[in-house]
Amino acid sequence: MTPLLSLALAMAAVQPASAGPRHVVELFTSQGCSSCPPADVVLRQLAGDGDVLALGFHVDYWDRLGWKDTLGSPAFSARQRAYAIRRGDGGVYTPQAVVDGGGHAVGSSSRAVAGLMGTPLPVAVTLDRGAGRVGVGGGEGEAVLWRVDYTRSATVPIARGENGGHTITYVNAVRGLTALGRWDGRPVSFALGDCGATPGADACAVILQAGSEGRPGAILGAAD
């Protein structure tokens, strides 16, 4: 075997199973949180990294300070709490980044977020927008394939609350999740459906995640 071929095989061995993102970062953020803008910048940077699917989940529990988050949803607050319950640490705060459905860190610390990116997502997921199909490869465990509808970019002038008087641009703000089907470890294809169908969304991605919407577990694969 030539040295060049040996190098090529070694590089292939450390590549993720999927040609899509190696990791998924969920930032729980709020327009009413004064600590969140630096984390929103980190998410914007991550969104430009082809190895990362970066998603912003706007929570609604800061609305009590006088500004209703225009991208917020109680469903996203519930998702954040469900992660904390599963981990058993009770950690619910903003800005909070959850990586691959597992560990969490302060979202404004790019170093801390990167430190949670260990083994790449293990299951290959491919998205064929032209055919409207999602392919999921084989693997271990069971999971649900979710279509995540999001807004690519939204510039919001904030009139009240802790960020009152500031105009902030948010990227990949999630608007809704739709279950496309269950995966039992065998290779399978799913219909994508209407990408970006949730009101306010203009794009979509897919994530393969153990558990359910109310009890999210580890993310096994993703494509965008």
C-alpha cells in the first residue's frame, strides 16, 4: 500500500458517517435577555461552519420583563426544561447551548461550546430537496426524524426589556418541528414534506433524535 493511499484511508476513517453536519448546536436564547446578544453572535459564527447545524430556540420566560420575544414559543421553553430533566441537573438558563442533545454550556463561550463537540453524529442522514426525500442510514437504537423549520435571518428592533433600544439580527431561528417518522435502526427513506411550512419560516433542516418532542434525547444525525 502506498503512503498516499494509507493517508487517504486514515482520513476516511475519522470522517463522520454522514456528509452532513457533524454536530448540532441548539442555542436557547431570548430577545429579553441582556446576556444573550454575545451568544447570538456565536450562533451566527457557527451557522457559517458546514460541520455544524446551528439552531436558535427562542424561549418565552423573559417576556415578563416587558418585551414579548417575536420569535419565542412556550414549546421551546418546554424543550429546554425537558433537556434539564433528562440530564438531572436542573440547568435552565439563557444563553444556554445544548450540543447534540447532550451536554450544555454558556452559549456566549465559543470555547466551551466547542469543548462539547466530541464524537461526530453516528448515523448518516441525507437530504434531497429536489426529490423531497430524507435518507437515514443504519445504526443502533430508535429515534424520530424531525423536520426543523426555521427563519434564516431576522432583524428585530427591540423596544423594551433588557435589550430595549437595540436592534439585533438573529440567524436560524426555529419556528417549529414536525415529526416525519420513526427510525428503528434500519436504513429508510422519509418524505420531507413542505420545507419551511411553519408560519414565519423560510428554510428547514432535519434531525434524527432519540426520545420524543416532549422528552428529547441524544441527536444521532442531521442534514441541512
